[in-house]
Amino acid sequence: MKNNKEEFLIIVNDILENETFQNLNFYKHHYGFTRLEHSLSVAYKSYLICKFLHLDYRAIARAGLLHDLFFYDCESSDTRPEHHIWIHPKIALNNAEKLFVLNKKERDIILKHMWPITLTPPKYIESFIITLVDKYCALKEWSYYSAWKMLIWGRFSLAYLVYLL
């Protein structure tokens, strides 16, 4: 019997081995984390939640990796498209569909991962889960960055408490 990490890697192996996908490692995403690191974190945590809840852990693992599949620096106004926060799910979906065959649930997960900022609500429970896990991971990445800054400055911070969660 395979453990969770082995099973997860089997499910997403074709994505992880894709050369275009691997380019996400060259893009900073949140506070020093690469887009690949962020996507792996979102995908694996979502996979574990869905596996525990007996939901579609395969779809969420794959879509979790692809939810931020875009190739520009989102922190730079020079490279970031206008309205990035609202349009990047559609950009990610278009990029993912060029590389992989996606089912309806995977499409919905990618397209709706920024809900409620994007107005159309998710259709599947897995899509709701990815929205929450994505926000959790972004907060965790921010808190990790902020905690290190606070430790360097010699201060205890709320960010450090969030990091410990």
C-alpha cells in the first residue's frame, strides 16, 4: 500500500515532469516562495483534505498544481497584466489546457480558486476547498517571511504565531 506522498506523486507525475510547468520555479510568487513551491503546497494540502473527506483527491491534486500556471512576475507592475487578481485564473486555465487534458471539475477548481474575489461561485466542494487552502498557504507564506523579518529585527510578532499554525 502506498503512503499519501507516494500516491500524490503518482497522480501528478506527468505535471511535475512537464518542462513548461517546471518553469514556475523561476517565478517568485509570495514573499520569496516560488510559484512552484506555492502550487505544490496548495495541491498537497488540498489532496490530503479531500482524501480525508472522501472527495475527488485526484482532481484537486492536479488542479491545485495548475491553479497559478502563469508566467509573469505578479509583484511587478511592469510585467503583471492589469487586473491580475481577477484574470489570472483564466490565464492559468488557458495555459493548463494547452498542456494537459482537464475534466470539468479540474477546470472549475482552477477557474474559481480566487472566489469570492472572482464573482462566479465554485460549482464543486473541491473548488471551495482549493479557495480556502490557497488563502491559507498564501497567509502561511506571508507569515513565514514576516516571522523571519521579525526574528532578524528581534521582535516577536503575530506573523510568527500564524506561521506556527
